[in-house]
Amino acid sequence: MRGGLGTAGVVGLLAASFGLASGAQPDDAVRPRVVQIMDRAGDGLGHELRAPRGLATDAAGHVYVAGFMSGNVFRIAPDGSIRQIMDASGDGQGNPLRKPRSLAVDAAGNVYVQSEPTDSVFRIAPDGTITRLLGPDGDGAGHRMGRPTHVAVDGRGNVYVSAQGTSNVFRIARDGKVSQLIDREGDGQGHRLLRANGVAADAEGNLCVVGARSNNAFRISPQGEIRLLVDASTAPGELGLRFPNGCALDAAGNVFVIANNSMNVLRITPAGEVQELAGPFYKGEMLSSPGGVVPRPDGTVYFSRVGTYSVWRVRPGAAPEPLMTVEAAGDGRFLKTARGLAVDAQGRVIVPGYGSDNVFRLEPPPAAAPQSAGAAP
């Protein structure tokens, strides 16, 4: 096993990858400009942001941020103004918001957030009305929900929730009807789903879900067909697949899986081929676990690494390359523990600093601007 890196070693390694001398300023023609768009002060009205984790964006250019330790949700407008849209009181009906780690937003501007310790999923309507959509009773037909970790929404407005305590996934239809899509029995062919720790949806309602304890990932069709995509026995790479903690889908039918303990990013093609898109090592050195993954229409894939405080990009046919390091904006503001990732309507990467209580946006370098929606920084 190769040795790990401390923070100083990571900064030096990533700087070297950009051809930068120690202490030199990044070349703006090579590296995106980093802008801090939120810090611990939150909205500046006494509502703090602590340990941001969940992120979502909408077509109008808003960014939504969930404070894991502050128990709240903020909306950042395109003009930079910040508003708290939910706090720890939850729906105000005795259902509090605690430790939100995932956000999703639909085309109508409804925001969805889960509360893991209180077994709740909430909807924040554009007018500010907060409704609990799902509780520990699950679908009300005996399929309970415990410790929801992720929410997702498809193009039709259906909401999906993964629950690691009960190892299952629910769908909340637009009419409010709740149904269980998969449970710990997995595909019913001997491939179980244990500790469902991530769910994502595409526009058509195809899903991916990962089992952190069963070390696998499944695809669920809009018709409810369940198919195993990858497990520990079929994953490539030096460390295979260990403790997957998230997934994403693209419009071409590829599924992307990130794994905490094997520290890699996998791509599963529509034909079922499993590829290691990014491994746990870079230039001979061990990095850290991915904290989020986002594929783009042009084939570019972004992911963050938690322990090395960095954001990475993989372009089609190219090797992974770091875009942002712990030094962040380079003016005393820094990124620490990047748990999550999002891309806005203009193709700009948004990354939360879970350990530094802030949120950054990666702007295209001046040589590359202007840039159309969907293009990569």
C-alpha cells in the first residue's frame, strides 16, 4: 500500500500538477477562478451556516445549501443575496430538521430535504410553505423508513428517498402517493441492498442506488425493474468497491458511483461495462474519499475528495485533473472537507466546505469566457 499525504503534501502535489512553484499564484488560463459565495455568517442576520453538505441548483440560477450542523437550508440568489428558507424547527408542527445532508429541487422550484435523525423528508414550496412528505411510517403499508440520507427528483416531479436504517428506497409521486421501490432483498436474485446510502434520478425516472454495507449499486427503471450494476466482485481497480456513498446518472445512460473506502469513481456504461474513472492514487500517492460526483452533458465528470480538500475533473478520454485545492481563493479563505458537489445552469461547479463552513463557486478562467450552459470550466 502506498503512503498517505498530509495537507501540506496534498497542496504541494496538486500545485505541482498545475506546474506551479511553491507559493506561486495559479495561472488563471489553466485553473478556474474560485469565488466564495457564502461563509459561516449565513444570511448575515444571525442565521449561521455550519458544516454545509447538501447542495442543489435550479434553472433560474439559485443555489440551495443545507447546513448539516446548523440544521437549516439557505437559498443564494443569482445576485448573491442569501436567505434562510428553513431552520431547525422543521415544519413547525413538531417535526424538526436535524442534520440535513441532501437537497433536491424540481422544475417548479420546490426544494426537498431529508432529516436523518428525525426520519423525515420535507418540501419547501416557493412561497415558503414547509410540509413533511414522509415520516417513519414510510408508505403506510408496513414498509417503514429509518434514517433517510439522500433525496432526488426526476423530470416529472417524483421524489426519491434512500434510507440507510431500513435499507430501502421510496418514491413520492406528484399526487403524494408513497411506494417502496427496493428493500434489503435488492434485486431478488441474491444481491441484497444493505444500508442504502445514496440515490439519484435522471429526467425519465431511472434511478441508481448504492448499498454501503453490501458494497454494490443497482439501477431501477421507471417501471420498477431492478438490475445489479456492480458489486465488490465485479468492480475494477486496485481496491475494487468498498462502502459506496453516492451515485449519479447522465443523459447517455451511464451511471457513476463513488466509494468512501475504496476512494474511487466508477462508471457503468449502458452496456454494463464497469470502468474505474478515477482511482484512489494520483502520481503514486494516495488521496482520499470522493464526496460527490456530477456528470455533465459534454461528458465531463466532476468529483470532490473529502480528505484532500479538492475538486477534480475528468474530461472524455483524459486522465483526472485537480481544479481546486485547499488554498481555495488564495486570499486567506480555504476549503476544508468537500462533502458534496453541484453544477449550476451555467456549468459552474459549486462546492461546500463542510469543515470550513463556507461555499465556493468555480468560475471559468477569463480565456475561456463567455461560456454557454452545460460547458465545462
